[in-house]
Amino acid sequence: MIEKRSVVAVIPARGGSKRLARKNIKLLGNEPLIAWTIKAALESKYIDEVVVSTEDAAIARIAEEVGARVPFMRPLYLAEDTTKSIDVVRHAVEYYKDSQNRDFDLTLLLQPTSPLRTAKHIDEAIEELIQKSADAVISVCETEHNPRWSNLLPLDLSMQNFLDSKYINARSQDLEPFYRLNGAIYLCDTQKMLLQNSFFLESKIFAYVMSQEASVDIDTELDFLFAQTIINQRGHMNEK
């Protein structure tokens, strides 16, 4: 809770991931992937309830062992490839309201595919929402490649007019920074989220900027190996 506003963290973790099978319980640094997000949420100063939404019994068991609550099993129609995160979060929030008569002022979506997001990041995002009297805060990081050097290609692969002439000889450090969603933190006033059916509200929404290193988002085996490399390097540095 922060300034008398209660906070629920919803961690969606289905068992049927396609590009990296069973990724949510795949071991990363000797911990199941989902454990990294659960532990970060539990270490937050402000989160009142950490709930995992899953249809998978193995994920549910591991989540509870780590310390999250799994008060329901997610219905299968919300565990398909086309299921939207907002629908999963709505289901969890409405479960608490309907079954437990419990409302939360703020809702956090914490995807388990962002294992390097920490309690510090979560708490700073919550504090930013309060300090700015915002209704939503969403995490971003600087893009790895500046989009000024990107464009679509025609069928014949011609690069005529591929770049704006003023950027052809520009140095990367002279280009203005662009930012992208990193998938780590989606924080929103619960009622506004339910009303607009989105974390991307029409107004009073701000960015929380994270480093590229902390923004690793695991969807593929390469992403997983990258995260493992960072974790191994951190462990090596701590040993010195």
C-alpha cells in the first residue's frame, strides 16, 4: 500500500508458450523463470497481493512454493495464443472483487519474461505514479537501434530514399534517443484500467525509464541465453 492506495500485482504465466517451450518454469540462474518476477514483487514495499494467473498445475505449484498466491486456475479460453494480457488481468481483478469482495486501487501487470526487473524498479514506478498524480505508468527503455536508420523495403529491395538525407552521415551519438516498451512494468489505476480496458490510458500516463540491461524480455532461446549471461556476469562480479 502507498498513501492508502492498495496494490495488486498480477503475474500471467500460461503453460503453452510456443517459441520457448515451458519457458515460465525453465531454470534461469538456478531459479524457475517465474520465480524472478514473484520474488521482485514480494520484495516491493508497496504491493499488497502477488497473484499468479495460470492454467498450468506445475506453474501454479512452483508459484505457491516461491510465495505467490494462486487463488484460482485460469480458464482455458484465457490461455490461448491469441489471449490478450488485459483480459487476463481483468479476470484476476474481477475474481477478487466478485469472489472475495476485495478491491485494489492500483493494478500491476508483471510479465514473468522480464526477470531482471527488480523490486527497486517496481517501487520507483509506483512512486512515480503517486508523485505525478498519474493514472498509469509504463516501463520503457532506450531503443537498441535508432529508428532514424530504419525503414520499410520494397519488393525489389531498392534503398533509394531509404533514409532521410539529414541522417545519412549522422553519428549515432548525435541522434535524439528513441524509447520502446520493454514489457517489464504496467501500472494503472484499477478503475481507469477496467473502464478503458487498457493500461494505455487516454491521459495522465507516464513512462518509467529502465536500462537496456534490466529490460531483457525473454521470448526466444537467444533471449534466455542473453539473460543467463548477464546473471552469470553479475555473479562473477559479486565474487570479486
